[in-house]
Amino acid sequence: MSNILSVMTFLPILGVLLLLFIPKESKGALRGVAMLTTIATFAVSLPILTGFQTNADFQFVENVPWIAAGPFAMRYNIGIDGISLWLVILTTFIMPIAVLSTWTAVEEKVKAYMICLLLLETGMLGAFISLDLFLFYIFWEVMLIPMYFMIGIWGGKNRIYAAVKFFIYTMVGSLLMLVALIYLYFLGTKAGITDFSLLHFFDLKVDPATQTWLFLAFALAFAIKVPMFPLHTWLPDAHTEAPTAGSVILAAIMLKMGTYGYVRFAMPLFPEATHQFTPLIATLAVIGIIYAALVAMVQEDVKKLVAYSSVAHLGFVMLGVFSLNEQGVVGGMLQMLNHGVSTGALFLIVGFIYERRHTRLITDFGGLSKQMPVFATIFMIVTLSSVGLPGTNGFVGEFLILIGAFESSLRWYAVIASSGVIFAAVYMLWMFQRVMFGELDNPKNQVLKDLNLREIAIMVPLIVLIFVMGVYPNPFIEKMTPSVQKVIAKARIEPVATAKAVAPVTVQPEAAPAHPAAEKPAGH
Amino acid sequence: MDINVAQLFQTINLATIMPEIILSVMAMALLLVNVFVPSKSKGYLAWLSLAGLVAAGYTAATGWGLNIPSFSGSVVLDNFAIFFKLIFVVAAGLTVLISDQYMEREGCNQGELYPLILFTTVGMMLMASGTDMMTIFLGLELMSISLYVLAGFNRANIKSNESGLKYFLLGAFSTGFLLYGMALVYGATGTTRIAKIAEAAAKMGAPDTMLLIGALLILTGFAFKIAAVPFHMWTPDVYEGAPTPITALMSTGPKAAGFAAFLRMFLVAFPVMKADWSDLIWIMAVLTMTVGNIIALRQDNIKRMLAYSSIAHAGYALVGFAAANTTGTAGILFYMLTYAFMNIGAFAVVVVLGKQGESNGNVQDFAGLAHKRPALAAIMTLFLFSLAGIPPTAGFIGKFYLFSAAVQEGYVWLAIIGVLNSAASVYYYLRVMVFMYMKPAEEEFGWVKVTAPITLALVVAGVATLALGIVPSYLLQLAETAVKLI
């Protein structure tokens, strides 16, 4: 099937159309259709995984003209490479879980909720597979709408504030990116580029001063999404107020849009600026790691704690990605998946107890392990994975990131960031201890029921992945490595010697000695 | 002017003004029908007007690509004019569809409404077709005078009276500026033909002071019509007081007509002075976007909110004007068309939810709409997202082209101010959605009636808003062809 990517991306829309014809009272049918749609989407995505050739090229490419008017030509240009492959699979994998998690949590306006979830899936998949900058922007914005409604309609007490904040924050960043994108396009047209295809822009030489501005605009949009310190303030609000499925998707997939954006767009498009801003971004990443960990420690709300842990984890991802060597970037990419699995699982767990007790305050719990042994086991595994215990997925990612950063110019950042690993253990384990161990003295907690079959079924795939990725991460790494190498080659500054006199290339003088590997011509 | 009568008749080609003729005849016929066919319900007049508008639009469309001048060069039927005529047909057509229910409810369903709407459309069409300052002025007056009456159409409502009077006084004032400017330009160049003004201006070399002042005054006059800051003061009161369907029309059709004449005057007659006026437009665009958006943030009344947002939208269009390249002018054409769809669509929902005496016009009154009428809330959401410029809607594509034009000409800051304004505007559009979706109804909605014509208007506007956001190519290309000739 040559258009399998399109089928996968727009299958959820088909589900939406089906949902529209189901009366809103028949909640079972609504849930069922949504569930089947997400499972079908996952099923469609599997041949993509198996058919993926391990090389650096974009595969399953579809490229047809879309808009052509005025100075612009936009194409429906999609494809997948090692960088987007796993994120796409993560998305299609998480979505059925998210739908299943709403089974009893959402009783009101089920129809609208399911429509939002499915629209969101299309938006996210589309953003990951777009190879046309304009198309990417469309999907990037489209994602906001269903998430806005999910937070705003089904969220907690402060949901409206959180939803509007989420929307406006992301919107400001992405609109500036839009201007940068248009500017980049007109730079490209002067060099003979005739459409928005990303691949053309990779070969475009942009002078360093312009790169600085363009990079800033792209980086701002992505930094808000990641979110990086100090732009992270929307995240705790959004996470705390969002319904469980919303938090899961937000943490597991949407935050990855930001880091993915750096790897796919900002870094390879603007190598000089990337080099220039690496210290700044690494500093912010490290501040994010430490700061978020410290804030997480004092949280009384479990969900807020997990939200802050997200900020810290994504700080690690950013550090790895900006190490600009293979270990670092692979580690960052892997950590994106790990974070998706473990933090997604954590939010599900928070959802389970919230659904039972309608509170998320740590002080309201204690001693739950006696009452809910299965829950306790699962929670423990996920907590350890989030902390990065060897044998779980979290370890592999963090380890690679720290090695990568240590071997790059970010050595001292890595040293400081390592303390973040310890902090993570402190706040996660302390929270676990306060919630699960101790006296079971609250009478409301004494009647809690353990996880039911549906809830266990939700968690099992995640637990399996935690161990598989922890023990045998090779297949994951293998498939992404060629693409990662390609990105690194592009993102590193080409030395003067290899640059032809086609366009002015400016090189930061200190770059060459620091990266002997960069002496190679930046081919593929 | 050295034209004798025989020559004049030779150059007359009635085909160029056929759309105007059709609409005028239709309007007069409707006046008679209204008198001689006794009927309490005036709904059939709406359908007849719609038929007239469609016929006029079709006639105009058949002239695509022909570019026929007529009346010794004072009127032309070129692609530019045709594109605008189609915008006016859309705006007026949607307006007549949403009028009946409103007028019935407010107890002012006089049959004269429809002929007046048609006459104002004729005025707009003449403005778009006019290649002589006199034609443009006549069109503008025909449009305006009909609108003054329409704004005060709800005689029993004091606010509507205020609206009509205010619009009349300020409109007359601004027309004075325009006319004075035209007189000065005529004095400086000795002609009222736009093409000849351009020739004369080009011959002068250094721009003549009188010509400059004339151009400046003309700019002021048009700025009034498109409600650009600082000439926007009349807008909120007039828009709030006028009957809602008329507000919908005023915020789209006449604004587009203003831009049509504005563009033709400045791009054809005064291109040599571009250095002088483009900075002014730049400043005006920034002010218009910013002031409109900031004040809109504070509005509770939805008509007032849409009025201020309409000021902001004129500002976005001015961004394309400041760039003054093909992308920008084509962007204005496209944007005016999409704005007609999305804004009248939004007003249609306001009409449906309104209660007698305009008592239901606050954002708070939208609370809980999504539970009561999910489809209505959904389509309103679509219009609001489009107004906010969020993909995949027509509003996004329109803004994209306008801001791109600015970037293309090197006005990056203008584009940045534009997008920041868009981001600010998101807040007040989201606010309506917050009430519709996230707050429970304060009081019972009662029975919300959506008549067949309004349903048709909502569907047409909704489909267009979405379709032009996903497959805009064809219309963008048309818009581009349309601006190439001027």
C-alpha cells in the first residue's frame, strides 16, 4: 500500500464521521467505535514499522501538489524516517490506551470527548509525518484545538484558565514561527526553491545573522511546547486540570512535538545558530532539570508532581539532543519514547486513584499497598522506570544522554544534570512511599478496590514496554541511528575546507578543534 | 472634458454594468411587488432578492477575463471588479438570508429592506468597477445612503436610530474629505480618470504638493469607509445599534467595496507616490490591528466585540495593502471574500440566539449553547476559529497570504505585529467558546428557532469557511489573476 501513511493519519477522521452518526445517549457504542478506530490505526501503523528499512531516507513518501498560488507552492508531502518512526508508533500505541482509560472516567459528553481524542490523533500523526513546512504548521496548530476543548470541558476546577493559558501560550510561539517560516521561504525562493518541502531547505545556506533570528523564532515555538524553563508555566496548570486521557496524551506525545521540532527542523535548518545557542539551551535544560525536580519535591498534588517531573525529563531530552553526538541524540530520542511510556503510565495511575477517591493530595493517601497490591506493584515498576533504574527503559535513555553530553562540549552541564537523576529518585520514591506505604489510617482508603481487569489491561502493554526497552533497546536504537547521524551531520557546522564557493559559509572558529568529527564532509 | 455625445455613446457597452442593471431593476420590481402583493410574511422577498443577486453574480462571472471598458473609460468590467462583485453578492446574499427572521422578531419586517440591500450592493459594485473618480464617488454615495437607512431600519429601537444618525453624520463628514481630495487631485492633474491621473502624476516627476494633499484626503475618506484607526470611531456604536443582519452586511460588503476603490485609486493612480503613502498605510495597519484587538478584548456585547474585531480585520487587510505587491493585493481580495463568509456566519448565529429587543446579545448569553444546540455551537466555533486565523480554516489562509506579502516586501516587523495581534485576538474569540462549551447555561435557552434561510446561510458560510481553508488554491489563483490587471 503506497499511501499507508495517509490512511493511518486520516483513519481517526473516519472514526469521527462515524461517531457523528451515533446518538449521544449510546455511550457504549461511542466508546466502542473510538476504541476500534484507535486500534485500527495502530494496526495500520504496524506494517510501517515492519516495512521500515533501516537507513536515513524518508520512506513511505507521498508527495502531491496541494496549494499553488502566488509565490507559494505547498505540497502534501509526507514521509517517515528513523526520527519520526518511533514517535508515530508511540502515538498510535498510546491512543487506544488513552481511549480505554476514559471508559468510566468520562461519563458526560462522551461523544464530544471521543471526537476530540480522534481529531487529536490525526493532528499529532500529521505533525510527525509532514515533510512540508506549511503542512507541518497546519497540523501543529490543529492539534491545539481538541486539546483546548479537552482541558476546558472535562478538566478540573480551574480548567478554563488552564485551557486558555495553554492555547494562548502555544499560539504566540507558533505564530512567530510562522513568520520565520515565511521568511525562510522567501530566502529559499531567491536560491531557487519553489515549494515548502523540508528537504530543499536542508540544503539552503542561510547567513548566520539571519539564522540567529530564524532559529530563535523556531526555538521559541518548540521551547514552549517542550516546555523548557522558563516557558514551562502553562504545563503544570494544563496537566493538573486536564482529564486523565488528556494528561496522558499531552505528556506522552504532545510534549514530544517540541523536542521533535528541534531535531527535525531547528537544528538541521540552522546549524550555525544551533551551535551559537547550544550553551543557552543547555543551561536552560539543566536549570529545568534541577528546578523542576526541586519544585516536584514539594508538591502536595500527585498529578502536579508528575507534571513537574515531565519538565525535568524533557530537560534531559534537550540536553541529549543538543550534545549533537550520536549517543546524545539517540539518547534524547529514546528518552522521548521512555518519557512517553512511563509518564503516560504515571498519569494513568494518578487517574486510577483519582477516579476512586476524587482527590490527588498525597496527604489523603497512605498505606494503599495493603489495600491494592496489584496497583502497588504496577505503580512501583512505573516509578522505578521514571526514576531510571537499570533494567527499565528510563535508565537507557538517561545514561546515553549523560554519556553523550559528557563527551561533547556540554561536559559540565552533564555533571550538574546528573544530580537531577538523584533528585528524581528522591521526589518519586518519597511520593511513592507517602502514598503507598505507612499506616492505612484513612477510612476512605480502607475500602478502596484494587485495579480491575480493564485497568490492568491498560497497564500491561506499558509495563511490557518498560522492560523491553530497558533490557533490549537495540531494535529501537538501530532503526533511528542512520537518521540521527544524518541530522547530526547537517546540524554540525561544515568546516570551511569542504565548503564550495557557492554561498558564503561562516564558521565559528572554535568549532573545528572542538569537534574533530566535523572535519568530515557533512554528507550522509 | 473633451468628450462629445456621439463619442460617448460609441463607448457605451451595457454589458459592463449588466450586474448593476439586473440588481437595480430587481430592486425596483421588489418595491412594487411589496406594495401590490399583500402578504404579512416578507420571506418571499428574501428569496427573490437572492435570485436577483445570483443572477447578477452569474452575469458578472461570465465576463471573467474580458476586461471591457465602457462609458469612455469611467467604468470597466475587469477581473478585479468581477472578483469584488462576487464578494458583494456573497455578502448581500447571506445578509438577505438571515434578515427575515430577525426583522420578523423585531417587528420591523418592512419590505423596503430588500430593495435597499440591493441598492447598496449596486453602489458597491460601481465602486469596484469605477475607473473614474466620479463613478467611484457615485457608487460610494449610493452604497452609503442606502446603508444609512438600513442602519436605522428598526425605527422603534432607539439604538438603531442612533446608529443610523451617527453613521449618516460621520459618513457625510468623511465623504466631504473624500470629495475634497478628489477635487484637489483633479486640480493638480486636470482629469478625473484614474488612468490619466497616473499619467499626469508620472509626468510631474517630483510629486506635486496639491496632488499629495489630495491623495492624503482621499486616503482619509476611504479609511473612514473601511473603519481604519484613527477613523474608526463611528464603528462600534453604529454596528451595535444597527439591526444585526445589517451589521453583518456593513462589516463585510462596504468594507470590501472600500478596499476595492482604495486599491484601484492608489495602485493605479498614485503608484509614483508609493514611497509617500506606503509608510502611512504601514502605521495605519499597525494602529488598526492593535486598537481594534485591544478594545475587543474588553467587550461583553457580542456585536460590539465583533465590531471591534472587524476593525482589527481591516488592519490585517491593510498589512497586505502596505506591502502593495501581488501577494498582498490578491491576499486582500481573498481575505475580504473569506471574511464575508466567516463574519456573516458568526452574525447569523447571533441572529438566531438573539431575543426580541436585542436583549440576548452578551457573551454570557452563549453559556451552555453546546449542550442545547451542539451543531449551532460547532459551526459558531468554526467561524470563530476562522476569524482568529487558526488552521484549517479560510481565515488562516487569508492571513497567511497577507502577512507573507509583508514579509516578501521586507516588512518583517509588520508581519510580527500582525501575528502578535492575531494571538491577542484569540483570547476574545476563545472567550465565546468558553461560554458555549465550558459554562452551564445561566437560564433556559428556550426554543431556539433556526429558519430554513438561516440554515442555508449557515451551511453555505460554514462549508466555504472550511473548504477555503483546505483547498484554497483555485480562489487564490483567481484573486491573483484579478489583481494582475490593475
